[in-house]
Amino acid sequence: QVQLVESGGGLVQAGESLRLSCAASGRTFDDMDWYRQPPGKQRELVATITRGGTTNIVDFAMGRFTISRDNAKNMLYLQMENLKPEDTAVYYCNAETMTPVLDYWGQGTQVTVTS
């Protein structure tokens, strides 16, 4: 059974940092991603990392967020620095397989940034 479990969210002040973790189990994955869904808005991509470690960070996170993974531990991370109130959202871990093509989601972890 495939499971993705996020942790590390919380309530912080603007300028502070958080590290999100996603524990994956049940199989190994190809691309892994972090998404977020701000209140009242649609879910949006934050960052992607391939199994080989190639990363892609979206513009609003560039320079502040770092995505990484530990394939041996089947873990995904998102280090978030200099957090802003607009980063407030539920953050979701997403994992993909290519053979077959499947897509898995965690339950999300809340990040709230106060000004």
C-alpha cells in the first residue's frame, strides 16, 4: 500500500523558516513534487525533483525554498526560508511513477505565516 505522509508544518512569523518532510512508503518513485493550496485558491506547484536529483523551483519560491530527497530513506523535503504571509497554505507531497503512470498524494500539512 502506497502512503505519503507529510510533517513539519506549523505557525511561524514572517522571516522564519520551516522544513517540511514527506515520508513515502509502499514503492519507490520517479519525480516527486511539493504543491500548495492557499486559502480560497487552487492547488499550485511549488517544486519538483527527479529521482536523479534534478530540481525545478517555481518563481515565487526561487531563492527561498529548496527541494531535496533521500532515495535510500524514501523521503522528500522542502526547506523554506524567509517565509512570507502569502506562503500560508496547505502543502502537499506528490509522487509519480512512470511504469505504470500513477500519481499519489499525501494528506497535506498546514503552514501558516503571520506578519
